[in-house]
Amino acid sequence: MSSYIRKKTMGDTDWFFHDRFGMFIHFGAYSLAARHEWVKTKEFVPEDKYQLYVDHFNPDLYNPKEWARKAKEAGMKYAVLTTKHHEGFCLFDTKYTDYSVMNTPYGKDIVREFVDAFRAEGLKIGFYYSLIDWHHPEFPIDQLHPRRNDPDAEEQDRGRDIKKYVQYMRNQLTELLTNYGKIDILWVDYSYPAKPGNPSWMQFNGGKLKDQWEAESLIELVRSLAPGIIINDRMGLPQDISTPEQRQKDCWPQDKETGEYLTWETCHTFSGVWGYARDEHSWKTPKMLIDLLTRTVALGGNLIMNVGPTARGYFDARADKALQVYADWIKYNGRSIYGCTMAEPEFKAPSGTVLTQSVDGKRLYIHLQDCQFKYFSFPSLAGKFTYMQLLNDASEVEYIENLNSYDAAGNLEDASLAIKTPPTVYDMVAPVIEVFLK
């Protein structure tokens, strides 16, 4: 069994820790702008202009069953949908605002259709809910708000009461956690400290943290409505999972007091943004996609990869291509991901590889990320295994034990174990060697 002791959580993170891989979906009125999910504030879009996106929101090709099928084929075990992003536009049927999908040409509850389709495929269900709301009349104008630079911004902000807005959030979270059956993850987003130099009229100095969200009571409400739900850490209070964004950890994070290992998930995009971006071209290569998954699991974490559907509701060809990379790889190599975690400290990863290990301790997986040599040394593995094979086809991998070798300076090295790199791996994306341990 794995020797890494995980910190206990209030939410049920056992399945999450096992499943490792999920799909994020950023969908909203910004999909029509097709250039950034933050377009409203990045371009200071006025309300009447942004309303055009809402008025024309009609994803007539939205087929959540197809979304769910693609997620499952890609090896994803859970999915998180943006029920409301920072723009404030809701993809669900809500009693508390008219600013929702029900008042668009589409006119149907997208969240309901998503839940039904993904649940039918056996995937766990997650809801993203933005703490930020640039449309709500009680949300104070701050350093991120699209109206922050308006000449009359101070006047617009006068009288706004965040307590009324927090009650709005309570009402909507109650809807989301009672109207759609069991919800496995609540992914809220996000808290931010004030920046120096904000105008004096900005409430809370222009930032918003846990006290503004009334985080303790909000979390208490969520847990009362959905026992066992996983809550992320972006309300300003540590909860079940930590969620670094668009970056890779260099170690498995630990509790500073107890040393216990935290449950964590990194969120990434196929390209450079979260919402659909028609003209954005910095899409990750197949190798980058697979290496991101394996490196994350090798540090005890989960990966959630984002898709930004088009305004008509389908995944564009670039997203389909990226998902297919995962589908092709996970079909043969999923055993090195699901139910796996960081390898035991006794195993030192050879250069150009990362290691994962089954939680029961019986199998070690060598992910060959940079195969340049006919043989590679793995001295810490010597004498600790019975057999090794290429995972994708279960073909035997050869090795030499008790091998002495010389470094570039002619000094004798005790390699102990040299593993032969199968020539076929040079034609594969991120091949994996499966090692059966003693």
C-alpha cells in the first residue's frame, strides 16, 4: 500500500483521488464573442453591447450526449460545467434572475441536459459557480469589474450591498444543489486581495476575500444540502481540494502542520484561454497533453482539462483532436493513471522519465517522456521486480542486471540495472513500461 498519508477531508475525495482525470467546460454568452471568457472586463464592454451576446445565445447544435461520450472516450471520469461565470449569465433555470439561458432563443436548461447526459455515461458531476458577478446590481464595482474605469463608476457603485448579493448566491446554490440530484463537486471561483492604488471609493479596497463571501456560512449551507460534496479552495478557505491553475506543481503539496498530503487538482486548457477562442492558436501538442497528465499523477494530483464549446454548442475540430489524443493513449495506458499516485521514495526516476505507482504498491509505471538512448539506468529498481513489459501491448521489455558502466570521464559507475528502450517507442506518444514489483 502507498505510504503517503492523505489529509482527511469533509468531502468524499476517495473516488476523486482514484479517478485522476476530468473535463472542465467553459460555456456562456462569451462564447459568441469567441475571443476570451473575460472579454467583458478586458474590453470594458458596456451592458447594452454585451446584451447582444445574450440575445443571440442559441447553441442549436448543443448535444450533451455527444459531449459526454467524448469525455468518456478520452478517459475522463468527471466533468465540471460553468453554471455561471464572471459575466453573471446563468446556464440553468433560476428563479432569482432573468439573466439566464431561459430568456434566450435557446430557452432550455443547459445544466439539466448536461447533468442527465453525463450521469447516463457514468461520469461524476461537478458545477462551477462564479463568486464574481459583473451583471448583478448589488455586486460592488472593484478592480476586476468592467465598469471600474467608467467616469461615473463611483456613482454607479454607490449603495451596492454585497450582503444582498451573497444572499443571491445562497439562493442559486440552493437551486443547483437541490434541483439536479446528487452533485459531486462544487468548483467556486474566486477570491482576490486588493491591489495597491485602487481608488478610495472602492468597497473592500477593490478586492474580495472570504469575509465578503461570508464563506463559512456559505460552505455550511453547501455541505448541509450536499453531504459528501467536494468543495475547492477558492472561497478563501482551505477545503477538500487545492486547485492551482495553468501551472504544474514541482512536489506533492503537504499540510504545513501535520505533513499529511493534500488532495489537489491542476486545471489547464487545450489552448491559451478557457472559453471558445476562434483565432487563438497556442494549442498544446500531443506530447504536451500526455506529459501534463502523467506528470500530475506522478506528483499525487488530478488533472482537469478544459474545453470551450463554440456558440453553437459543439466542440470544434481542434478540441476534438486534443480529446482524441487522450482517447488513443488512455485506451492502452490507463492502468498507469487510474488508482495510481506518486511512486514510493525508494524509486528514483531516471532522467527523461516520470514514475507513477499503483496505490496497492504492486506495480510501478515508467513514463518515457524523453527516449534518447538504447538503454537507461534505473539502479534504485534493481532486485525489486519480477517482470516488466511495455504497457500498450504487454510485450516484454528486456534489461541487464549487475551492469558496470563508465561515465564520460572514464570513471566506473555501478548501474545495477539497465533497461533496454524498445525501438518502437520512438513512434509512440509517451510510452509506458509496466513493472511488476516483488
